[in-house]
Amino acid sequence: MTIKNFVLDTNVLLHDPRALFQFEDNNVVIPIYVIEELDQFKKDINELGRSARQVSRFLDQYRQEGNISKEGVKLPDGGILRILFADRNPELSSIFQDPNHPDSKILAVALRLCKEDPEHQTILISKDTNLRIRADAVGLHAQDFDPEAKPIDELYPGSQEIEVPGGFIDQLYQSEQIQLDDVQALLPNPAPTEANNKSNASPLNNTYAFFANQFLTFRAANNPQHSGLARIEPDGKTVRPFRPQYNDVWGIQPRNKEQRFALELLLDPRIKLVTLVGKAGTGKTLLAIAAGLHNTMDQELYQRLLVSRPVFPMGRDLGFLPGGLNEKLGPWMQPIFDNVELLMGLNQKDKRNGRSYQELIDMGTLHIEALTYIRGRSIPRQYMIVDEAQNLTPHEVKTIISRAGEDTKIVLTGDPYQIDHPYLDSSSNGLVYVVNRFQNQAIAGHITLQKGERSKLAELAANLL
């Protein structure tokens, strides 16, 4: 395999400090200007600051092992880590409008490397779309950084439809359970084995692929109107006919089968992590809150319902907003409050009389949390909902999920096509990252909601605009 030179942009290291070690036995080059930019973040008390400090510690460790700026030092997988300056080339002034801009200097380092080491391909790695375009314009090969990225249209949907003989559907509902092997035996193409499933095989790479907690829609080959629903159990081997446990949760009735599937996962205490993906109006947040209130207040499975949304960007100092913590979070959490008041059945008269979501907060049932301050906490016996999770990086979402204590359930909801983060996209955000990594785990479940149910107008707007 030909060794390549990878030049890393600042945002790559802020996104994932361990990006230094993600390039196997290839060479990794850090422009000195990246170090200068990291220095601007090192005092920040947020994820960016922590990432900047971690990168500095990594580089300082390798600096002690050799001359990192000349011959470089060896990385664990065999590659060489170097720190380079830009070549003082007067021709760059004609290429870059501002040759002193940090991005221009990073490009200059990559151009220098191309000139000095033509035997090895030089690739600029950046999460900045415009910088990648600029790199291409000056003849550099540039790539986004996401070692495990999959196209969003290949995202595991959490359910699939299967054509089977009509008699099988009758057999399914007459039985309490059947073995997944019996389903696979009916299929025209071999399905992936359990071992393949555990290696994150994509459902689109095979005719059928099966995962723990996946929902199945069986349709009779000779009569498409004859159908049945089933769910693969957490053991990944057993299939049970799907009989919805609840038709009404806090006044909310599921309006399509995907919503029924989502509610099943949200109400199943065996499932500790649920991810719900869908466009605006598909009911992700409302279903999650309704299930959370049911499990917390009616079933008393959890001590309280904990709800949060990223205050974008995650880690922004809330002191810029007036008032106490609740007042600061108010503008960000209003969509949550609207859903809670809808579930409480409050009308205008109730609101004029002073009733609001605050009643649940005062009871200790509902708690609003700022993700900014979640690091270092342990959260036991709580039903935790993180809305708009598509605006979290993989590192941030790991921080959140790893806070879960004993008997805590975490629900992540979001729309991967509505990204506000400048260095995330539909396939590299934390929500999609979790879906891909947990798709065959016994304690995790996922559903992609397709149909908008907010209103006919909202559905048309989501589809046409």
C-alpha cells in the first residue's frame, strides 16, 4: 500500500482529538498554524477547549520522543507525525487573496509537501467545506474527516418489509414466537449471519439484514393486502408478533406504524437507548415526551423526566443571556414546553389562570438540563431526552450517553438534514453516529419516522420547500 501524507486542519482536531491516530500507517502532518489556532481555544470551558488541550497533550508527548518538526516521530500504527511551516513562496500571493490567513497558510503547507514529496500523495483533511473547495481549486486533493461515514440514504431504518408465503403470516400470529432462522429460510437470498450483523453490515448491502429490536412487516406474496407486523427480540434470534402495548399515551395516539414502533421502543424498559430520526412534524419529540411522562408519572419506573437540547454550539456560555438558568434556557427549550403543555391538555383558560409546564417542574417530575454542564455527572434512574441531537458531534454524544447511571434510559431525537453545526453534515453528526454504532445492540433500538403528522400544511412544507 502506498504511503500518503495527510495534512490536518484545525477543525478536524477540535472535532476529534484522536484524529491523529486514525490514518493507519500513513504520515500525518500538522501545520504550525493549526497549533496557533488551537492555542486560541485552550482556555475555553467547553468541548472545543477540552479537545484543544487534549491535542496539545498528545503533541507534547510525541515532541519528547524525537524531533517532531524535521524527521518526525513514529505513531502507534507506524505512520510519521510531523509539524511543518509554510514555504515562503512569493507565488502564493497571487494564489491567495490573503496569504496571511490561517486557512491560506494551511493550504501553503500542503502545497509545500506536494512539492517536496511528490512520490507520496498529499491529502488535505478538513471539515470546512469552503477550505476543501479552495484546496481543489489550487490542485490539492481534499477530503472530509469521518472515518466511519455512511451515506445518509444507507442509514439503518429500524424496520423492513419482507415478502413471505401467506400461510406464514397466519402461523406468526398463532404462535407466541418463532425463530429468526425460520424467517431466513423463507427468503430467496441468504440473509447475513449474526456475526455479519455485529460487524455493522448495511441492510442495503444485502436483500435482507436482521438486527436486534428491528421491526418487520410481512406481506403475503399472493395477496399484498394481507400483512403482519413482528419484532425481533433483544436476543437477535427470536421473532414475536407485534401487538402494540398501548394505543393511547397521555392522550397521544400513534397515527402510523412507524410511530407505533417508536412508542414500543420508548415504553420498553429493556431498551436503554432509543434513537428517533425523522423530518419536522413526524412526532419524534412529542412521542418521546409522552412516553417519558407515562414511564415517570404513571409507571414510576424513573425518578424524573430529564429533557435537554443542544444550546448551539454546545458549550456556549449561557451567561450572555439574562436571568437565571431557567430564563437562559427558556428560548431554547420552548418547543419542549409547548409539547409538555399539549400533553397536559392545557387550554387558553388554563394558561390565563397561570397553569403551565412549571407545575411538573415544581413537582420534581420534569427537569430541564443544560448539556453544557453534563460532563462529570452520573444520572441514575432518569428518563433522559436529548432533542435536536443531530447538532451534536460524535464526541459530545459519547459524553452524554456515558453519563447514564443504573436504570437510566436515553432517547435521542433529531433530523439529520437540519444541521446547524458548521462542521457537521447529514452523515457525520452524533445522532447518525449512534444509530450506526448501536444498530445490533440488545439494549438499543432505532426507528426512522417517514410521514409527517403535524398537519397537511407542515407535511407539504417539509416535502416541497
